[in-house]
Amino acid sequence: GGGGSRIKSEFLANMSHELRTPMNAITNFASMVLDGVCGDISDDVRDVVGEIDDNGERLLELINDVLDLSKIEAGAMQLERAPCDPAACVENAAGAMEHGAREKGLQLRTQIEEMPSLLADERRLTQHVLINLAKNAIKFTEAGSVEIGVRRDEGDVLFWVRDTGIGIAEADQERIFETFHQVDTSMTRQTEGTGLGLAIARKFVELHRGRIWVDSEEGVGSTFSFAIPAST
């Protein structure tokens, strides 16, 4: 009953704090070494400590993802709904991904149709859905472009992230939204991923009473779309 899930979410909240504390310490100490606080270090040591730092950051992201998912499962995730501007969600997501796209030489575009505000949790919609989808798009695209867009579609606000990446086999298109699923092909092996990003994106879309889907063709690219009711 309710009591059980409350205890479960309290446990998760404490657990998240416990997990993050040593993880933050690891990345902070690694950064100190890299910043020369402990004196000069050789290039070999710099490479190793850099790896510790990168993997620490990745582990922190994973810890946060696992905790978000468990909170949603426990029914303990409260959306902070307020009027938000769909265009701002797209702009902020694009801003966050600019560097990653530039590093891979990809064009990052936005396509925005102005519209009235949407009642939604703007931070989570941007971070957990749009940025998650854009991160994936950049990760699986070697050349071309990534586009983030929004427009009205009858009673819904329709967002999308389109890429010119490796695409997803039809057999995998349903399964990729499941927790811990990662399409296992030789193409994706070189790109690490927890398989949690899409599951989290789906949960947050569903918390907004929306739906999410993908249209994709192998070797051509993918378009991830999600629609949220304009009035909730």
C-alpha cells in the first residue's frame, strides 16, 4: 500500500544521497589532481586520472538515472507543472547539446512553431526527455545533422528530435523504450550507453499524459517524437 511505497521512496532518497557522496568525492579528488593541486603530474598519470574523472561523471549520471526511474516506479516522482514555453524547451535543449554536436562536426538545428504556453514540468521535459533524445541522436550520428523541433498537432504539442544517424532496425523499435534495453549490433558496441535514457524519457512523457514513438530507417536516420496534450 501507500506506506510501503513511502518507505521505499525514503530509502531511495537516502540511498541516492549515500551513493552520490563518495562518487562526488572521487570526481572532486580526480579534478584536484588534474588541476595541479598535488603538484606536477606526468602525461601518463594525467590520462589515467582523466579516465577516472570521466567514468566518475558517467557513474554519477547513471546513479541519477537509476534513482529517477525508481522514484517514478515508487510513484514518488512529483511533476512541477507550470505554464512553460515549448520554444524555450527546444532552445535550451539545443544550447545544452551545442558543444557535443560541434565536437562531432554535426549541424545542430532547431525548428520552432510559436504557440501558447504548455502546462508542464519544463526542467524535466527539457532535461530528461529532449536532452536525453538529443544526446542519443548525437551519439549514434557520425555525419550530417540533428534537429530539435516543436509544433502544434491538433490538440497536442508535438516535439521531435531527428538525426541522420545509423537508424534502428524495425525489430528493435518497440523494445528500445524498455528499461535496460540496448540494441546490440556491431554498430552500437563502440558507443557505451546505459539503455536508461529512453526508458526515462518515456516515463516522463507518460507522466505528462503524453506518448512517445520512433520512426527510423537503418542507415538513413531516426526521428523520435513525443506528443503532450496542450491542455492538461
